[in-house]
Amino acid sequence: FFYRPFLNLLNWGTFESRQGGAFFEDVGLSQYREQLTSDDFREGLWHTLEFVLYTVPAGLVLGVLLAVAAHRRLTGVKVFQTVFSSTLASSTAVTSVIFFFLINPVIGVWPLDWLNDPDRAMYAVAIPSIWQNLGLSFIIVLAGLQAVPDEVMEAATLDGYGPVRRLLRITLPLISPVLLFLLVVLVIFGFQAFAQIDILTKGGPAAATETLVFKINRLNRPDNIGIGAVYSVGLFAVTFVVTALQFAI
């Protein structure tokens, strides 16, 4: 289910379309060299990295803060935990449509014309993704916090550690494996972003939100299937390298 299609992708990347997809010519690795160094691929890669930079740190930090705030023995805290995790049940399509109407410049609650501004369109696309991923971040971090022994936190309190110092010096180091897992997942989600862009901006304005996955989908035609395959392999390589670097660091 993975390796065979991936090998097919590698193979398709060596064929170049002729006469609008009527037949294909084997060009070897020349298409890889040409397309992976093209301006279009670099532009898509930059937009993808931009989306990741906007969504991953914000989602990680907000998830940690909400989990720390809800990790308390208080009456009714389960209600807040349910509310904070509820965004996990929302699909990308529903979340995108909700935010489309929230920031609509005509009828929106916050009338912002970001979707038509090339400098702000990526922010408009990133905000729904941050909100949707918040439930996942909250649940994973909360599970990590619940695994931290109470004795450790009590000892730190007796040693004079305040809430902020306990968080930075005790809690975060103890849940670092959980944070690593969450970081990898959020980065992969960011590299695979498509639906929210397709719904909100269609890659516009002026191609300002065309990520690599969006470009790959646009190239999913017989006359461009070889180029789309090269872009797909390039995206896999970038995701693999970034994930390996995260584990190494």
C-alpha cells in the first residue's frame, strides 16, 4: 500500500509527456534535475515551509499552555478538557468554511480582506489549521502531563520552584518525548496541507498560497503526470529530511 505506489512514482518521474499525454518518452533522471531545481518547485516549497512555520510553533505552544491550564484537580475541569479537545472532531473542510465566513470582508464577524491580499493570505489559511490542530495538541500534551509523577512536582514546589520555573525546568523536559512526537506530527500535517488552501484561496491570490501538495494536485493530469510525480518524490524527500533532523536534534 505504500512501497509499490512509491516505486511507481519514482518510475513515472523518468517519463516525460508528449502530445498532451498521448505517449511518454523515457528521459531518465533529467526530468528530476530540471523540475527539482525549477522556480515553480522552489516557490511551492517556500510556501509549504511558510505554512509550517505559521502553524507548527503556534499549535505546539497553545497546546502546551491549554494542557497545563487544564491539568488540575478542580471541580468541572473535565468540561474544559472536553471543550479544548473538541476541535479534533472537526474536519478540515468544515473548519475552513467556518473561518471563511468569520473573516469574510462583507458578512464576517471580523471583516478582514486577507484572502485577497497576497501578503496576508497565508495567515488566513494558517489560522483555521492552528485552531483545528489545537485539540490534537491539547490531548497529546495532557496525556504526557498525566504521566508525570506528582512526587516530582511536589518536590520542585518544596524546593521553591514557581509555576513558570516548574514548567520550564521540570515539566517540559519530562514530557519532551511527547513534544517530539507532536512536533513531528504537526510538521507532517503542515507539509501535507491542501484542503484548507483549496477551499479558502484556490492557491491565490497571485499563487501566494500554492503549496507543494496544491501544485502536485494541479499537475495531476496526463500531460503533466511525470512532473507531478517528481514533485511528489521531492516532497517526500523534504519531509523525510526534516523529520530525521527533528529526531537527531
